[in-house]
Amino acid sequence: MTSLTSQSETLNKYLRRTVRAWWADGLWDLAMAGFLAVTAMWLYPLIRAVAFPSWTWPWPFTTQETIYPMHAEIIVWAMATLVIWSGYVYLAYRVVSWLKRRFVASRLGDVRFNFMLPIENRAIAVYVALYLLGSVLVMALLAWLKDGPRLAAALCIVAPASLLFVLGKTYALARYRWVAGLGLGLSLLAEFFTTTAVYHQGPTNFMDVSPIVGNPSLPLLVWAGVLLVSGAFAFYQTMRLPHVSQ
């Protein structure tokens, strides 16, 4: 029994090192930054259409309605979001894997996974707990200091912060803990520069938001910028390492 426990602990130790190596070079930071930026741009008109009855731009469908866009338009746009996400994740995985073999393997070793990372159940449980608690706290804070809970925006503020903190804590990636705090702080700060849009008129600019829904594109773009800097710095540090053969 003791031998099996020791072998399990050793296996978990090496698995954590392998997962850490997969994230350490910063390439997945860059991939996540692109994912969040694409999501922010694509969700912007969808959230506006859901939050405001007068919002009809920029649907690629012809409609004579001036109030409440057709439900079919919103459904098609939401379904297209899943297609875009799936396509982006697949292409990002292929590109990142190639870049790792081409530039990183000779410095940090050749680390490969079959698409899905083996994240520990304990890490997933901690992430869910942080995500739920953090979302409630951020919604309460925005409702208290601003004019509403900003539901969608709050979820997009907390989700990356929780994920990065858990990754940093579980796999000894110190920069992720710093990035989690920085992104959380900047996202909250950005929310305080938003204004409240008139419900029947709709938003007049990007920072004019619904007090109930918010504008999730704003924190997503903030997180994209933070991860872009994090990934560029980590990749630069990786490229400065000597080759293994030297």
C-alpha cells in the first residue's frame, strides 16, 4: 500500500512538472489572448442585442424590425460562437504544438499532450469554488459601487482570474498568480469608467453599458492585453535559454 502511494505521488509530481512545462514558455498565454480578443469582438453585438431592444447592428440578416431583433438571428449568432470557439481552439493547439517543437523543445524539452491537459480534480474543484465565490463578490461590489451587478461582465472578470490563479498555485507558475491579480484589478478598474446606457435608446459607445448585463467585451479585452504581455515576456525569457545540446 505504501509503495503504491509512493508511486502515485511520484507520478503526480512528474505530471505536474510536465503540465508546468506546457504552460511555462508563454505560447498558451498568447493563444488565450487571441481567444479572448476574438470572443470579445464576436460577443459584443450579441450581448448588445440581448440587453437592449433597439440594438439591431451589425446582423448579417435583412430584417424590417426596429425593436427586438428576430430570435433566429440571436440563435444563429450564438451557435456561430461555438463554431468559432471550436475552430480557434483546434487551430491554436496545432500552431502552439508546432511552435513548441520548432523553438521550445531544444530549450525546455519536447512536451506533448493529446489536446486535453490532465488537470487534477482538486485543481478543478478549487477553480469552481473560486469562480462561484468570486463572481458573487464582484457582482455585489459592482451593484454597490456602480448601478448594477453587470452579470456577464462580472463572470468574464472572475473566470480568467480564477483559472490563472489555480494554474499558478497548482503547477508552480509564479507569473500566473501575479497575472491573475493584475488582470482582476485592471478589469475592475475599467468597470468604474463605464457609464449607464438608456435602455430604450441603447448604448452610445463602447463604455456605455447595461447595468444588469454589463459589457463582457471590456474585461475580455483587458485580459487579452494582460495575457499578451505575459506570453510575450515568458516566450522572450524562454528564447534566451541555451539549447539542451549545448
